[in-house]
Amino acid sequence: MGFLDSVKSWFRSEAAEAGELGRETKTRLERDLDRREAELAATPEQRLEQLQDQIADGDTTFGDLQSKIDGRGALADATADVAGIDRRDQDDVLDLDSEEIDPPDPGPAS
């Protein structure tokens, strides 16, 4: 009977997880429904305030993204500057302005 007890225990734990997931989903859906009902019942002045708050939140998000982009651009510029300095010192750097590219020697045939 040990195997059957293990199977029953497994089903109980899965049922408990499914129940918890159902409760969380129900809570989230009820919260979303309450928010939508409040939006529909809002006066035009309240709705205008809500829209302004959403726009302000969007501006903040856009500002955060813009600062990330600026920071990454500065990092890329700095990396390119450092990489350019290192490459000028090397003799084996490929010259992209050159029209001819010599293929490497194939070496001895075996």
C-alpha cells in the first residue's frame, strides 16, 4: 500500500496547488473588475484625473527608458573609443578601406 499512499499524497498536493492558483486568479480578477467598475462609475472630472495619472506614469516609464538608452549609448561610445585606440596599435587589423583582400596561404598539402 505504500505506492498507493504516495499517489494519493501527490494528488492531494496537486489539488492544494490548484486550489491556491484558483483563489489567486479569482482575487486578481475581482480586483481588476472592481477597478473597471470604478472607472465606469467615475465622473468626467475623476476620469480626467485618472487619465492624467496614467499619462504621468507613462512619461516616467519613458524617461526611465530614455536614461537607459543614453547610458548604453555612452557605454558603447566609450567602448568604441577604447577599442579604436587598441586597434590602431596592431599591425594585423583588417583595413576596411582597402579594395583588395589577400586570402591566407593554404599551407602545404598533405
